Amino acid sequence: MYLGVFDLNQRLEQTRKILREKQHLKKLIEEDIRELEKDIQDLEAMMNDKKIAASART
């Protein structure tokens, strides 16, 4: 019986560790997504500025 309890405690610790790692990875991915969205907005703004500048020349 004690061996079974030890195994369950060990599995619980491993599960907690994996969960912490996955939560950390999720945060990193969410940060990457936010950075990519900001980069896209910056690029769109640059393209709009170029369009405005090109239309002002004509």
C-alpha cells in the first residue's frame, strides 16, 4: 500500500511540474503573438503612410 501512495505522489508531482512548464510556454506564446500583432500593425501603418505620401505627390 505504501508503494502505491508513493507512486501516486510521484505522479502528482510530475503532473504539477508539467503543468507549470505548459503554463510558462503558454505565456511565452501569448507574448510572441502580441509582439507579432504589434509588428503587423506597425507594418500596416507604414504601408498606409507610403500610400498617403504617394497620393500626395500626384
